[in-house]
Amino acid sequence: MPIYQAPLRDYQFILSELLSIYDQTELAGFDEIDPELTDAILQGIADFTTDIMLPLNASGDLEGCQLKDGNVITPKGFKEAYQQYIDDGWATLTCDPEYGGQGLPEVIGTFATEMKTATNMAFAMYPGLTHGAYSAIHVHGSDALKQKYLAKLVSGEWTGTMNLTESHAGTDLALLRTKATPVADGKFAISGEKIFISSGDHDLAENIVHLVLAKLPDAPEGVKGISLFAVPKFHVNNDGSLGEANQLCASALEHKMGIHGNSTCVMVFDGAVGELVGEPHQGLKAMFTMMNQARLGVGIQGLGVSDIAYQNALVYAKERIQGRALSGVKQPQQAADSILVHGDVRRMLLSQKSFNEGTRALMGQQALWLDQAERHSDPVKAKQAAALAALFTPIVKGFVTDQGFKACVDAQQIYGGHGYINEWGMEQFVRDIRIAMIYEGTNGVQALDLVGRKLLSDKGATLTLWSDMVKGFIGEHSNNDAMKPYLAGLMDAATDLEKATGFIAQSAAKNPDMIGAASMPYMQLFGISALAWMWARIAATSIAALDAGTDESDFYQAKLNTAEFYMRYWGCQTRSLRKQVEMSSAQIATFDEADF
Amino acid sequence: MPIYQAPLRDYQFILSELLSIYDQTELAGFDEIDPELTDAILQGIADFTTDIMLPLNASGDLEGCQLKDGNVITPKGFKEAYQQYIDDGWATLTCDPEYGGQGLPEVIGTFATEMKTATNMAFAMYPGLTHGAYSAIHVHGSDALKQKYLAKLVSGEWTGTMNLTESHAGTDLALLRTKATPVADGKFAISGEKIFISSGDHDLAENIVHLVLAKLPDAPEGVKGISLFAVPKFHVNNDGSLGEANQLCASALEHKMGIHGNSTCVMVFDGAVGELVGEPHQGLKAMFTMMNQARLGVGIQGLGVSDIAYQNALVYAKERIQGRALSGVKQPQQAADSILVHGDVRRMLLSQKSFNEGTRALMGQQALWLDQAERHSDPVKAKQAAALAALFTPIVKGFVTDQGFKACVDAQQIYGGHGYINEWGMEQFVRDIRIAMIYEGTNGVQALDLVGRKLLSDKGATLTLWSDMVKGFIGEHSNNDAMKPYLAGLMDAATDLEKATGFIAQSAAKNPDMIGAASMPYMQLFGISALAWMWARIAATSIAALDAGTDESDFYQAKLNTAEFYMRYWGCQTRSLRKQVEMSSAQIATFDEADF
């Protein structure tokens, strides 16, 4: 069975040293957190995920979910584990205290999520979806709706789902057909079929709150005619007790490549009664306000699964003996050297490690921006943080899951043939994480969001805000000789990004289809540059700690060595990505359909 | 169910126009082939694979193999399909006429293999392994062994396997423990356990010839102490009839990520009686003489599965409607445009298409080199062709399966959520083809073989042979203005390859571990350059056809457009790969183990 070591020291480093979250006095509620509290919470989650969730990961994959007599049964052990999860209060971390939450910042919740997805992605999706439903109702629901649902969703006693996709309508929700017809008491009867509904039905909780996109009879055409409804599995009486079953069911389980432990359902709503969340026809807006958070959650899956895959590949590389180093025997006491002596195994591991640690820092930064957007006392700064979080959302979702998937494939590769069989768990990581590149908006949609919506819609204002931060950082450290290699790598990446951005801005006027054609290499270029920024900051923080005479010099020196590798290995890719943007976009946009 | 259109026109183009196989009068037996014969054979295989093999691909994956009472049962329909396969004579194509084969060249057999692996990779592995066993005995077996086994292996009445791996010994076969003890009649009793044995047991044929690596009692240490044995499932009487069962069995089926239709077994040999193939202690040499052919076969899997994935993704992209083109509505009669209007979908498809078609041409070239090595009347040219085939073997195996896997992941991505569920077949392609990066030597081993064995062992002589061919081609076409963009792309790639090669040659002296660290980006750089060479040749051939006033100008113009895309999109990557080689190899080689 795969092992897992929660990266607690890395969390401390990021929270305390890199992001200085204990000094964020202008953020409401941050005065209530301190290192002891954070450590205790993260240690608690580390224990729960390692002891309870991890042992159910392989068995959940093997057993999968079953649909019996209209009810979904989750794999053995999931029910008990979920009960303990809510009993321990882990569901409540970042929720509103008014409804029983602990009000902790996103920057802590994000790392809790990383450990959950690393150890059992399929299981983690049940509370993950619940949190999404909680957020939608919390931000957009009426007071009555909040009173009805929030406390139960916060505690985890009830779970939630998102019902968006229909078989013919995925990316393009304007096409959806599910109907909402007004009935008595201001309620609506929902009818239609939804597919790919994660956690759609299960036996973990006594009720499920389905958030469903549907069209009202007077709906305008297109995406401006979609409304959001809260539709419970069981009706809720006025006293909060459960009433009769609603007119909905899971008609089938999807047969998937991975995440078998999560019940991905086809949901049929047959006049199921629900209530409007937010304004009529504003359903997509309601969904989109949660998007930055939800997409961060998917990105975290990319990181979490990539990290556990790395941890296991490293253990295997140290233990597996096979062949000898090219430079001569390294472990003469053994019949062969460990495969960690082989350059290509080292290359794969270093690529994964530098990606994971850089990404973890970026995830922390992104979560902190979300916290600042919500909690900063200065509305200008809150707005800037919201804009930065929006700009980086496609990066933390699209770039991170693309590269996280590749990292898992590399980790599997280190196991050779053993990586291809179920027994070692590596092939499950690859199958599970593959979905993260697809759901919550495919990565192609993320790339288009980055280029079409985030870059061009504000004429690059937010990008400039960020690149000024990068330039400011470079200026601040330019007199420090120790920082030179890291600053050089960061500058190279930033230059390529700037040029590619300029090209795209010009292309937009010439032929808008070029934007789509350029979007994916551009997103990868942006992502590599973003991690270069994080690694340069990690280097600066580590140099400062070493200069101050830390007694953990090994930790900081390893960070510096990894930062150097990142700049040398990942940094080399920005030039080609920029060239792809510049060289191929026009031809891609205009390639004759008959020639495919 | 996925569709498949055998790329017959492309085969004609490659065989007749690009490689001019009908003019290879110096190759023994090539005078017997003509376009009519080739077309008939390839059409026959196209029909068989599309009508018989393809319909069993998804069901074979779903059902898998079962081990019952010590015997493996293949999925429903496999037995009948296999019987038809041998009845139709498809097993015999490239085999020696002395044993009932048709003696056709590898360059035709290779494309037959492509269609088989495209439509049903798991099924195709049964005859694939058989062909490997045939080759080993054909090249290294005694006359008695040939008489005993070859005719049955050629006809496909009996099948074959390769038993190399043990649980602790994969890449490093020197570690293997299976023992061979002399018994009566010059035979040997084989004892040991082998894992990951493709087609290890099944119900398709009445006998199975296991080729098993084992150590004789007097074996020297290491890889020079390994012998190869032919060990039949059922003993063969002197009259050719089958005798008693041998002391061996499939003790378990491996639980794998994919290729479920192939019976991958744990094989236990418990004093099973077998005969030596070749000389004692020369077993690895015997295996390695087949390696160029076997690795080409695995590379063909990368191409075949990538191509069927592309074909289906293209159909889906044309039929699936979702959203509108950024440049405005393209299909106003529909509620949305087909997703082929979206730049990133086009980018993925063009990346796959240009990879597939370029790779198909390269596979043809590689197979022709193998034919030349075996059949050329001029021994110098035969030797050169053998050296070139050896140099390119890691490319056609390692580079092609790495990129073929990525192409399948992209094809799956085009389906969005539908790509993640079993129903559409795309996720199976990804799971199936993943093994090709691992077996027959992991791709890391391929990269090391390229850099350590192929490049450095002859001090670059074979590489120079090839780069002189490239330079000769460039010189030959440098006065043709129409060829300019293609020659420029080829020259850029060749320059990066030359510089990276120089760097590696210098590194080898400084620190041999740098070779391993540099090997993977170097192999990718080499592969992209090799395809640039093929695309430049395809462009030259297409320009000539257009200049000659072909009545298929659409076909040739599409080739030119795809060649242009290849140079623009893939060509951009060589610079970064060279930089990775130069910038990161030293650090990877020396990175402190404690810092991982």
C-alpha cells in the first residue's frame, strides 16, 4: 500500500515564512490564528487522512460504488470513515461560524484539502462537493434557504452536489434542457437528466442537497436564461426534520477510468421540488462566484495526488535495486545499486519534486489572495487580491492538473512494470487524477478563460499588477549576489511571458481564433513563470534563514538546490512555449477542415 | 464504439512514393512484391482488423481474462477471431517460406501490425509474442528445434511467449534466479517464477512455446551467465503430436491498468523440461538480436493506438456542438458550432495528426532498414542499414510511445467528460497504450540505450551516417524555393541535435552519470528531429507530385500543410530540449540524495 507523509514542515514554511500569514493583521479573523493552532489542525488532518482515508483508497478503487434498488452504496469503510470525519469536525474548518463553522482562512483549508485529496481523492470529493454547495447557498441563497441547509452542510450531516452537465451540454451550458416549472409556495418542479454528477447519491449522509441548473419557462435564450435551484433528496420539514423523498433518483452509475470510490451518477429529476438560489436567470453567475474556489480545489487535487505519487516513487527508487550507476558501483554491499543512481530516475523525481513544492507555495498564495479578497480591511486591496486570484485561477486549475498528471505518469514510470499493475497503487493515481484535467471546466477552457477573459477583458491591467510585483521582487533582491541565479531564471521566464502576451494582444485584433489556438502553450508558459516566481521567493526566504543562522540548514539548502533545478530544467521550457504561441497560432486557426 | 479507417492511402504513399520499395531491386525477394499484391494484403488486414478485431476491443477490456482451474480463458470472441486469423493466413506474412511463411518484407508487415494494434492491442499481442518466439528460434535455434516448432509458430497454430522478468529482476536481468538443470537427452529442467508474462496462458491455441531466460549450474555471474530455453506447455512427440503437460503453469493473472484482453500471467516453472536455444550463457544475446524488431513492434503500438484515438477524436470534434467560434458563429443552422472551430481542439488534433503521419513514415523507414540489413545484396549497405536501424530503435520505441501516449491523452481530452467514461472507448486507449512506455525496456532504458550504447559506443559514426543523409537531402533541395520552410525547420532541429550531441560527448568524460541525466530530453530532441526529416521528405515528395500535375492535389496539399504545422509546432521544442540537456544534466547527476 502506498505510504504518505503529510508535508507539515513545508506547510509551516509556506504559511509562516513565505506568506507571513500571522502578520496579516488587516485580514479579518487572522488575529485569531497562530502557529500552534495551525499546527494542531494540520497535524489532526494529517493523522486522519493517513490513518483513516489512505487505507480506503485502493479498496475503494477496487470495489467501487454499487447502485442497488435505486440507492448507491459506497465502498466498504467509507460510511464509518465519513462519520468519523464529521464527528471530528473536519468538515467545518473554513465555514462561517454563524452556521457552526470554524471560520478559518482558506490558506489553511487549502492545505487540509491537499492532504485529503492526496490520500483518497474519491473520498475527499464527498466533502468537497458539499463545501461547494455550502458556498453557493451561503453567498446567493435567501435567509430562509440558509437557515434550512447551511448548518447541516457545514457539519457534514448532509452533503451537496452540483448538477450542471447534460449529455449534450457540458462546456456550453446554454444548451441545457432541464426545466423548472413554478409550483406552490414559490417553489419549482425540476425535470431533466443530468450526467457526471459526483457524489450524486450515496449512503454517507441522511440527506443530499442537489444544486441544479435549469431553465424557467420565461427564460431568455442562452446562458442568461439559466437559474440555480436547491433540490433536496428528502424534503425538509419546517422543524428541520426530514420528510418524504423528492422526485429524483440516481438512474445509473457512470463507468469511469478512475475515482471509483466516488459515486458519479446519472441523476433524473422528475418534477422534483426545489427552491431558487439567487435571482432567476442568474444561475451561471451564482455558479461562477464559487468558481475561483472550486477550481483551486481541483488544482489542489493535481498537487495532492502528484505529491503522494512522488513520495512513493522516491521510496521505491531508494529501495529497488537494479543495475549499476554509469559512474561505477555505488552500493557494493548489494547485488545492484538502487535505481536512484540512474540519471533519468533522478530527472523524473526532481521534476516532480520541484513542481510539487513550487505549486504548494503557489496554492498558498492563491488561497491567501482569496482570503484577502474576502477579509481585507482595505477595499482596494481586497479588489486587487480578487483580481489576482481570478487571473491565477486557470493556472492553479489548468496548468497544475496538466503537469500534476504528467508527474503521476512519471512516478508510475519509475516503478517499471510494477507501475502498471494495481497492486502498487501507482496506476490508480494516474487514473484518478486524469479527471482533474477535465472537470470543473476542461483545461482547454481554462486556457481560453486565461487568455480570452482574464488577460484581454481588462486590457492586461491585472497581469500588469502581477508583473509589477515580479519586477518589484527582482529589484528588491538584485543587489544580493546569492539571488542571482534565481532572479536570472525568473527574468527569462517573465520576458518570454511578456512577449507571448504582446503577441496574443496583437493577434486578438487580427483573428480572434488565434487566441484559442495560442491559449494552451500560453497557459503552460504562464504557469512555469508563476512557479519561477514562487521558487525565486522561496530562494530568497531560504537565503535569509541561512544568513540568520538557522539550525535547519539542511531544509533550506535543499530548497535552494531545488530552486536551482527548477530554473535549470523547467525554466528551459518557456522559450519553446513562447515560440509555439508565435509560430503556430495563425496556422492552427486557419487550417482547412478538409485537411484534418 | 470507436470507428477505424485503415490508413491505406497513407501506406501506398509511404511504400511507393516516399520509400520507393518497388525499386529496391538489390533487396532479395523485393522483386516479388508489387503494388497490387501489397494493396491486396493491406486491404485484407484492414478488413480483418476492422470487422473482426475492433468489435472485440471494448468487450475484451471489460471482460478481461479469467484463470479457472489452472487454465486461462480469454474474453468472449477471442478464440473464434484467432482461429479466423490463422485460417486466413495473416500470421504467416513476414515469416520464412521454408516453414510456411510468405516471406514478405518487414516494411509491409509493420503496417499490418499497425492496423492490428490500432484495432485491438490486447488481441494483437498474442500473435505479436508468437512472432517474437518464432524469430528467436529461427535465428538461434538448432535445426531440430526449428523443425519442432517453427511451422506451428508460423501458422499460428501454436503461440509463443517471452519469459524474462522476475519480481526482483526487470531491467537488470543479471539478478534473475530461475534455474536450468541438465536432465536426459541434452534437455534441461527449468525452475523459477516469472512475472508480467504476456499471453502466458490462454485458450487460443493447443500449445504454447515459452522462451525462458534461466541460469545453468555453471553460469558465470551477471548477464553473461543467462541462457535461453524453449519450454513447451505440452511436450511434443517425435511425430509432432502433443504429449503430456509440462511442469509449468500460470499461477495468477496480473491485475493491470489496461490490455485486459491479453492474459498477462505469473508463470511458475517447476522442473519444466525445455531445450537450449542458441549457446549456453548466450541467452541475452539471443534476445537482443530480436530487440530491434520487437521494439519496433512496441513503437508501432504507440502509433496504432494514437492513430485510432485521433480518428475518433476528429469525428467527435466534427459532430459535437458546443459554444461558438471566437471569430463569430460558423454554423448558424445549429444551436452551437462544432468544437472543431475551437483553437485548442484544433491544436490537439493537429499535434496528433502531424505526429501520427510523420511517425508512420519513420516506421516505414525503420522497417525498410531492417529489410535492407537482412536482404541487401551489398554487405556494406546491409551493415549500414543495420547500424541505422539499431540507432533508431530507441527512437521508434521510446520517443514514439511517449508521444503516442500523450496523443491519446489529448484525444481523450477532446471528449471532455465523455472521454473519462468507458462508453466511448477513449480512456481504454490511454490505459492500454500506457504499457508501451514500460515493457520491452522502459523508455528511460531506451534513452540510455540511445545515448550510452548507440551514440557513444561507435563514437558517433552511425549518427554521422544519418546526419550526412540529412545534410545530403538539404543540399539536394536547397535550390527549390517551395522547400524552404521545411528545410529551415529541419536545419533548426538538426543544429540543436548536433549541439546536444556534442555536449553529451564532452559530459561522458567529465561525469558519466550526466549521460543518464541528459538521456530523456536528448531522446525527445532526436525523435522530433527524426520526424522533421521525415516531414521534409514527405514535403519534397508531395511538391514533386503536385508539380507533376497529380489528380489528387488535395492529398498532397494536406501533406504540405501538415508538414508546415509540424515544423512550426513540434519544431519549436528542440531548442528547449537542447537547453535542458545542457543546463540540468550536471545538477541532476550530482543532486544530493538527502535533498530529494
